[in-house]
Amino acid sequence: MNRIRKINSFFILFLIIFTSFILTGENVQAKDISLEEAFNWGIENNSSIKEIKDSIETIERSLNLIDTEYGFKTKISANPIIAGGFEEQTDDSSNGVNGGDSSSESSDGPKISLKTTKLFPNGIILQSETSLKEEDLFDLEKLLEGPTSTFSATKRLYPVLPIKSEQEKYLASNNLLKARENLTWQQEYKKIEFLESYFNLLGLQERLSLAETNFQYAKSDLNKILKKIEIGEAGERQEIEAKIVLKKAEINFLQAQNTFLQQKNRWYLNLNLPEGTEVPLMEDSPFLEEIIKWTDSLELNLKEEELMNLAVDNYYRIRNILLDQDSSQKEAEWNLAKNKAQVNLFGAYSSKDNSWGIGIELNYDISDGGKQKIEDEGYQAKLENLKDDYLQIVSELKLELYDLINQQEIKNLNLEEKLMSWEKAKLEEESYQIQLKQGLISDSEFQYKMLGWQESEINLESAKDEILINKLRLAHFLGFRK
């Protein structure tokens, strides 16, 4: 039975050494980057951040697509008769499909035309068409006269309403502002998340070191017991007790190692770091010191009303709901105006007979079957829902703000308790040092006590880190940016 235990212990020790060797080999080959570089990389390449960036690029493409509506558009068309003859069609021959186009082509006959249009953001539409009939291709006199050219311009006078592309551009621009607000907020949030994970890793690294030290102490104690057994100063009971202590220390060490590696890999994944990249874990990083200095300089002891006003003014969801309200209000106004009587001004010139003309066109739908009323009701309902959403977000914001403030108070109290525990541990350290010198306790007992004192120091640093992180969250919530 003892042999089996020794084999298992040897196997676990071999596994630890082998794992450490692999990790050491990876670190040699890995590319080290600073904490600041890691943060900057994560802010640009984190998976959730990249999704927001992709949505921004999609909106920007849609805006660029809308702008193409204002470019010159030229179209050439030809409908020659390949075989047979051509006769003008009468109204009886029309089958009702594309009737307008068919009548136009039948009256003019087969021709080749070049049409250019230009749309302006203010709604002016310019159009020119140059055409030549097929029958004129074989008439020298007609060819010498040149093709027929027409120019026309159209502009809506009433109602004063943005054209469709401008409406789409307005709504897309609001969506772009929303996406950018979201990106800015989430990037700042990610910075705090990365920093919190980094602090946790520092603490886990310290605890891993303590667990490894404790494991080494337990092995040393077992070896001492085995030597005492050889000279008859210890028995089987002491050996079993030492092995139990060693096994527990071994388990704690492996658990600490696994927890550290899991958290480290999760942090790297959140940063989306390239494979083979390593970030040294150091408490005295200049980048870290700068963040701590800036956080300590923040004065957040404001009145409750002032804090709430700052939160409402800077919370991205509030800003986004206001943009949604603006978009919906505009859509409602446009929908109300589009079914009013429409007055269009147009002008045209034809080179065929050197004629020109200016006119006004009036259109009005006397009845639309109730469509306008239903659409207006839909927009009003949407606006009411957005108002309710706004009030709901403000209520949630208030609760979240109070939670952050309360958490800060709790963490301050926790820091006080950890500070007292650390001071108590320092006093115990002094007492045990005196007892060690007087021979009242052994070196082994003193070493184990030192581990407990170091644990209290780690807990104290973790409490300070928690206060820093919560203060950063509160500052972010209120709109303070570094």
C-alpha cells in the first residue's frame, strides 16, 4: 500500500515538473508585450468590441451607398428591329403589363438613346436624353441633323420634405451615432474589466507562490520525520501525519496552479491576444501606476442629485434612446407630410423643334383607404413606447448608481477589516520571532506562520484593488474618462 502511494506521489511530482518545463519552454519562445500594449490590443480586438466595429462599418457602407444616389447616372439603351418590319401598335394590342413603356416605345419606334440623370440632396432632378431613331440611321438628311436631345428639371415645391435618400441618410446617421456611443462605452468598460482580471491574476500568482512554498515545507518536514524514524526518534504515526499534510499541500498547490492557469488563459482570450504572446505580471508597471494615480485624484463625493444628473447625461443607453426618439419623431413628421397635396415645378427643353416649357404639377390623394391614419397611429405608439423605455432606463440607472455607491462603502469597510488583520499578523510575527530566538517554537512552525502572515498581506492588497476597480466603474458610469 505504501509503495502504491509512493508511486502516485512520484507520478504527480513528475507531472508538476513536466508541466513547469513545458510552461518554461513556452515562455522562452513567447513574445513579451507590456501591460499597456495588451490593453490597447484588447480594446481593438476583443470579440464583442469587434462586433460593434463591424456594425459601425456596415452603417458607414449604407451611408456611402446612399451618397451614390447623388452621382451622375448614365444609361444607354437600344431596341432595334432585328428581322421583319415595324408598325405602330394601337391601344388594343397592349396587354396591360408595362403599358407606359410599351406605348412610349410604340409611338417613337425603335431607337438608340443615351440618358443621364443627376439627383441633388435638395430634391432637384436633372435629366438629359439623346436619342436617334432606327429609321433615321438610313436617312442621310436625318443623320446630318443629328440626334434629338431633351433636357428637363424637376423640383418639389410643397410640402417641404427631405427626399427619400436624405431621410434614409438621417436615420442611418442616428444609428451610426448610437453605434459609436456604444463602442466608446464598451471600450471603457473593457479597460476596467481587463484591469480587474489583471489584479486577480496578481493575487492568484501570489497565492500560487504560497501554495508552492507550503508544498516544499511539507516535503521537507516529511524528510525530517523519515530521518528521525531511521534513528528511532519518530514512529509510524508521525510519518502518516506528515504524509497527510504533504498530500493536502500537494492538492492545494495543484488547485492553485490550475486556477491561475485557467484565469490567465481566460484573460488572454478576453484580450484576444495572438498565440504565443505573453504579458509579464508585475505590480510596479508604470502603466498601472498611472491608472492608480489618476483614480486616486478623482473626487466623487458629490450630492445624490448631482451624481444622478451626471449619470443620465453620460449613460450611453440614455443617449441612444434619445436618438431613437428623434428618429421616430422625424419619421412621424415625414409620414404626415408625404400625403399632403404635392406641388412640383418642372421645366423641359427639346432640341428637335427648339422648344421649351415650364409648368407646375399638382397631385393629391383624395382617399387612401385609411392607410395614413393607421401609419400615424403606429408612429405615435412607437413614440409612447420609447418614452416608457426612457423612464425605465432612468430607473435602472438610479438603482445601478446606488449599488455602485453602496459597494464602495462596503469595500471601504472590508479594507479596514483586512488592514486590522494585517496589523494583527505583523504583531504576531514579531511575537513569534521572539519565541523562535528563545527556542520556544521550531523553524518549521515559524515558517508556516509566515505563510499565514503573507496571506493576510495578499488579502489586504486585494481589498485595495477592489476599491480601485469599483471607483473606476463609478467614474465610468458618471462619464469621467482618462
